[in-house]
Amino acid sequence: MPITFTLSDKRYYYTDMDDIAFMSPDELQAALGKQLQELRIAKNLDQITIAEKAGISEKALRNLEAGRGSSIQTLVRVLKALDSLDGLRLLAPKSTVSPLALLRHSQTARRRVRRSSIEANKA
């Protein structure tokens, strides 16, 4: 489903989440703000209630939802107030395989096989 959002220069952008790699930082902020606003509205909460619950000013919440720069602390407070902290795990997922272990494994597993030993096994 495409997302529509507006930047401060009043240009409208339409994007799909597949296009996220091609978005500028300003566009990403606007898309994130729009998603937070939609989440808040879906939970039937107004800005004043969330701002109070998050311990931030209403203006800080408006700026976050509008994609006009915000701090990580404000983002985390709002996510916590919306009971949506699960999304933070997706920002920096833990590596399931150690890169060093993978490197060590690949070095020991790689061996050269001589053609003569392959032909001897076929016979």
C-alpha cells in the first residue's frame, strides 16, 4: 500500500516500503512520522494524551509526526507511550552467526581436490 506524505516544501511524495532504499533521510523521517501518526490514530489516541504519556511536549510530537527532525529519545518515548517497542528490535537485529566464526569455518572447510583423486573415486 503506497504511503503519501508531505515535506516542509509542500511537495507530495508517494512511496511503497519497497522504495525505502532510495529515500533521502528527509523522506525517511517523513515516512516514519506518518507511520507513527497512523499508529496513534489507529489506537484512537490524540496528540495531547500521547505527549503527556511520553513526557514530551505536544510540539515535539507534532514535529516527530511531521518528519521535522527529532531526537532518538523522543522517538523511543513515543513508541513506549504507544506500546510499540517491538519495532526497535528490527532497527538493529542481532547477528545470529558470528562473522569471525564464519570466517574461520570457511577457511578450514575449503580444500583443493586433485583431479587424480576424483578419477580414482569414479572407478
